[in-house]
Amino acid sequence: MLHTTAEAVYLMQILASAFLAVLFLQSGIDKIIDRRGNLEWLTGHFAKSPLAGMVPLMVTTITIIEIAAGALSAIGCALVILLRDSTIAFYGAVVSAVAILALFFGQRMAKDYAGAAVLVPYFLLTLVSIYLLAR
């Protein structure tokens, strides 16, 4: 019965929340496991920006946001599958949008315009996810 609009939306809810779960759990866990490497790279990345002295705080903040986005999306995906309830997945998508905005802000402040541009498709997917999960 995936040929109905309702079932297609249900499938897209599952896939979108699963995608966001993978994206942000992997990124957040990497920042925990390789904190030193991330700090070293980001210290150089932001060396000539107004955010240069805030790198450890920024890494901690974005790690928390990414883990929250990924966890909410993963739990939400399971709840969409098991209960057809998209509430938690919706909040996961909202927190994901906040994470991408924070990453986009950082890339722009570091004048890494190519890096900022790479985030645009992720942000668009997140906006679509918010719309789909609000149903």
C-alpha cells in the first residue's frame, strides 16, 4: 500500500528521521571520540576569525546539539515505525536545523564559503523533514 500519499509520507518520515539520526549521531560521536583531533583542526580553521578563542566552547556546544539531534531523530524514527507517532522525530528535525544553522554560522565566520555551501542541501532536507514530520 505504499502507492498512497499517506503511506508515501509515512515512508519519507522514516527515511528522513533515519538519515538525520545517522548524520548527527556519527558527527557527534566522532567529536567525542576524537575531541583532540577536532579541536586541533578547528583551532586552525577559526584562527583568523572572531571566534578564535571560543573553539573549545563551540565544539562542546555543537557536540551536545548534534547528539541531541541524532538521538531524538533515532528515537523518533523508531516511534514512527512502531507507533506512527512523528512527534519526537519532528523535534529531532528541529534540533537538526539548529545544528546546521550553527555549523553554517561557523563556516561563514571562518570565511569557508565552500564549506558553508555544502551545508545548504542538508539544511533543505531538514526543512523538508520538519514539514513531513509535522503531519
